[in-house]
Amino acid sequence: MKKVLFGSTALMAAAAYTSVAMADPITLSVGGKQEFYFGVADVENGDGTVYRSINPAAVAAGANHGTESNEAYGGTGASTDTELYFSGQTTLDNGLTVMAMIQIEADEDGTTNADETYMVLSGGFGSLQLGVRQGAHANMANTGFEQGGVDWDEVLYSDDWSPRPDNLGPIFAGTIFSGLDMGQSRLDFVTPDLTYYSSDDASVAYISPEFFGFSVGATYTPDVAGTGLTDYGDTSGRKDQFDAAVAFSNEFYGVGVDADFGYLYGFGTSSAASYEMFRVGGALSYAGFSIGGAWADHEYDGDNTHARDGMSWQAGAGYENGPYGIDFNYFHGETEGSFLVAGDTLAGAAHVADMTNAGIGDEDTTDYYKLTGRYDLGPGIMLNASVYHVNYDNDMGMDRQITGGLMGVGLSF
């Protein structure tokens, strides 16, 4: 009896091997994008000046904030965004589909030029994503309608087109407009965006099949910003990040309805605070018209040095007709909390009191407006133009307004 079972097992294994061997191997194809932008912008502080240095303890004792300088300037600039995509997939005889994706940043010059490198195993059970890519929380997210150009997320996370004020003095941060790098850290105007901390980290993510338009997803990231074995003896970063989301997508009488709700939590260490985020998003579409938006709340646990508790919301609407498209988007973000600045070595409650006594507030706000038009010259060839305005408002008096415009050419292949 045992020999019969063993023989049956061997035959099954051989059959499985033959089945796999008969499936087409994965063959990679090459794709990608190439974008070029030329822009002009005017950068002004709210009062035309900015403090070069701030010592809250000294200010509390009656000293001057520090040296002031005029910060208004303008300029032109150009930027590129080029990526190569190597992708391929195969479907096994058992119905399992295996997909591979490798994205290379052609404009980068660093230790690694890989953007996203991951594989996806999918079938009737849903899809399992393995590798370096944003998680289910971000993949299932809905936001406002975008036509390209300088989008709200690019503005908030890049000083190329909207240089932020600095807590130690005038900040240029190697921007396209100035070419200067003062080597100073910015105030936390980078308010929580709509998928904050769901970045391209090595992770495992799962998204279920849709049931009546509903689907669920979850992600586990062992080491935030890491790609190797998690070292729990290393307390310089955060470990064990989890996110989960539920989404709905369906169409009723020609109207597309999409919605999502997501939650993310990251465990901190002795030197990095834990954090969590809630977000909700939705979108409607009909006959070329689209409107959507999202709201997010983000909180740190007991981090007095870089307290980034805050909220943000974004809304956008657009219309597409053949090769033409247009959109308008608005973003608002608020970040609350105190920040250690030059000369302030206090921590905890003493730090907060120190900042308060110095007359320094604890809220940064960002407002962003963008209007973009797009025209497709042909398959994979796009022209677009944008005008935008960004307003940074800080309780420390370091306000800044940026108004600009840019034109771009985008190729996809």
C-alpha cells in the first residue's frame, strides 16, 4: 500500500513538473517613459525676509531672532524624468499567472538606480505582490483626476519647482531655480500626503478578488526603507509596518464609482517614533468627466523632535475628449507639532515650553493649486502645460508663495 502511494506521489510530481515545463517561460519586454519639462517661477516670502537663525532659548531671554535677509527671487529651470521598464509574465497550466517587473531610473546616479522591482502571483485567490513596491494601501487608493505636469505630490516632495522655507535660514536645497545648497533642513511643510509612508519598500502585499465590486488588501513591510534582514538591534529606523485597505469599484448607469478606506501603522524604536495613518478617498466618472479626492490623518507617537501630526485633503476634477484633456487640482495640508531648531537642545515638555516662550508657533500649512492641459500628438506622445501656485504658511513667520508655469513633452513606449 505504501509503495502504491509513493508511486502515485512520484507520478503526480512528474506530471506537475511536466506541466510546469510545458508552460511558456517568462520573456521580458522593454518599455518606459521619457519626460522633459521647462518652467519658470517666482518665489517670494510673505514679508520679503526670513530668519537665518533661531534660538528659542535666546529669544525667550529677549534676544533677537537672528539675521534677516531678502528671499524673493525667480528663475527658469528644466528637468527630466526617464525610466525603463522590463516586464513579462506567463500563465502556468494550473492557472497561476506569474508577472515580473523591473523599473530603472535612467536619470539617477546613485548606489542603486532601481525604482520598483517586484513580482506578482495571481489567480482565482487574488494577487500576491512580492518585492520593492508600494503596498496595497497605496495601490487601492483614489485621488483627484490628474493629467500630468507638476502634480501635487511632486510639488510637496520635491524642491525642484517649489522650494520650501527653512527653519535655519534661506533654503534653496539645490533647486532648479537657484542651483544653491545651503545644507540646511527644512521645516516640515511635507504634510502627510494621501498614501504617506506607503513607499517603495521590500514588502509582501495581498489584494483579494472583487466581490460585487468590493476588494480588500493588506501589506507587511519588515524594515521601512530597507531591503534586507531586519536587525532589531538597530534602532535608527522603524520596523514592522502594516497597512490594510478596503476598496469599491463599480459602474451604475454609466457612472463609474470608486471608493477606498485605508489604515497604516508602523512600529517605532527607541530613536524613531511609531506612527499611524487613516485615509479615505473616492472618485466619480461619466462621459469623459472625472472628479475625485481624498482625506488623510497622520499621527506620530510622542516624538517631540519631529512631530508631524497632521491632516491633508486633496480634490481634483477633469475632462477628457479624444486627444485633449484638462484638470484642476487643489491640495491642503496641515502639520502640527514642535521642532528642534538651532540652539535648542531641550526635549519633551521643556522643549515645547521653550518654543512657546519664544513666541514660536507649531503649525505649518500648505495650499497648492494647479491647472493642467494635455494634448496627445500621437500614440505615446503627449504635450502638456501647467500653471500652479503654492502657499507655505508657518507660525514662525517663514511664509512663502510660489507661482509658476511649465510646459512638457512626454513619451511612453
